[in-house]
Amino acid sequence: MTLVSVVVPCYQEEAVLSRTHERLSRAAEGIGADYEILYVDDGSRDGTLSLLRDLQRADPRVRVVALSRNFGHQVAISAGLDHARGDAVVVIDADLQDPPELIPELVARWREGSEVVYGSRTSRRGESAARLWVTGLYYRALGRMSEVAMPAEAGDFRLLDRRVVDVLRTMPERDRYLRGMVSWAGFRQRPVPYVREARAAGKGHYSFSRLARLGVDGLTGFSSTPIRVVTGLGLTLAALSGAGLLALLAARLFWTAEFGPWTVATLAMAFLAGVQLVALGLVGEYVSQIYREVKRRPPYVVAERYGFDPPPR
């Protein structure tokens, strides 16, 4: 019999978790296959893990993986993929912004032959205009600069065939950007449009700083364009500076024009220093990723598991 796994990363979701499980269970009953719901507690400090233990005791289809600390959203999803047993795996957040009722449609598109079925957001409720503008600008830039095609309005809400999950599990990145990794893996991919709702309770955990960190991981992990742009900018400024110096020299020799040397030198050094700092920052991002990769630390540490029999290796 076909088994569908539903992976749910959780961090500080005590206020909404009961409703989430109720809607997930109701939706999973309509997929026409056996299912499991795998919750990953990403080091929550509220009552999330206690609630998950209660859910697991009450429902044998629930399994829980508790990480030893907060490792981040993308790593929590990766932990869920590592522990999921299904022929297909659905990834959905616990905050009910992505509707569980769409899961049967994702499964239906998978049965039709698609190996990746991703939710495509037609609108996003409950988010500020500034946040929507920044994220829209980022996804457009990433789409232009990335070496692989990535859908602009797709988040982590998606269904993955077992073959795709197995490919992701062989990818050794420590800085995980799963949307890009899934696009890089290829396979037959299909969108399903939906409206993303506001959070059912609590507050979002992706601050602008976390979004910026995720954005940098996406750019540096799947594109060499930023460093090439800086290299081109440095060459352009060097050429303009050289031409400017030649023009000043010619004006001084042939027209005896007077120029303040400190003004010219200050402007030239300011431009060059700015380019150097930006270039060093970008190179530093790539070098820091290399540094994290070569240490070969595991991306996460599991503290406890519930509902596993026998325990996974």
C-alpha cells in the first residue's frame, strides 16, 4: 500500500498545534492511502514538545523527532526528510498559512506522474506591503541570477516523490536552501496555485534578518553572479579612474588647468575602497560556506524520538 509522509517542522507552535493536527489528520484521511505525520520539534522552548508527545500517544500515525536545539527551519525540514518513510513526502509548516486541505490535490497530481508538486502562492495574506515588496524583488533577482530555474512564488509547501527525497538526502550542504536544491535536482515538477493565509496564531519566526540569511544562502549556493557583478564593477571603476587620470593629465599639460589633488584622490580612494569592501564581503560569504562545509559537522542533532519502532539508525 502507498504510504504518504507529512513532514511538519515546528518551532514555538504551542498556540496552534492542536488545530494544525486536527486539520492535517482530516486532510490526510482524504488522500486514499496510508499516511504518517512526522513532526520535527526544532528546539522549541514553549510547550510544543509536550503537546507533540501527547499527540503521539493518542495517534499511532504520529511520529516525533525532537532536535537538541534550534537548528533552523531548513535543517528541521531536512531532519524530517531523513526520517520519513513514505513513497511521497509532503512538507508543510505548522502555522496553517499553507492549507492542509490542499494535500489531497498534491497527492492526486503526484499520482498523475509529477515527481515534485509545489504550492504556488497567488496571494499572501497577513504580510506587510514592505515585506511583500522585498521578497518579490529577491525572488525576481534570484530567478535571473540563479544557474537553475526556480519558481518565483513557491515556498517549502510541496510534495516530493521518494526518488527526489533520496537525491536530497545525498546532498551534503550544511547551509540548506531546499527550494533551490529541489529545483537543482530536476524531475517532473508541477505547480498547484493557492492563497497563502495569515498565521492562525502566534507570530512568525522569519524576521528580516533570518530572511536575509536565507536569501544570502540561496544566492551564494546557487549563483556565481554576485561575485561576477562585483568583478565587473571593479573593472569598470578601474577603467573609468584610469581614463579620468589621463584626462586630468592632458588638461594639466595642454590647458594648464588647476585641480585640487586631495579632492581627486579622496573621490578615487572612496570609490575603490567601496568596491573592495563589497567584493571582500561577497568573497567572505563564499569562503564562510566553504569553511562550514569542510568541518563536516552533522546538520542537526536528535535529542529524542517518539513513535519509532524499531528506533532508526
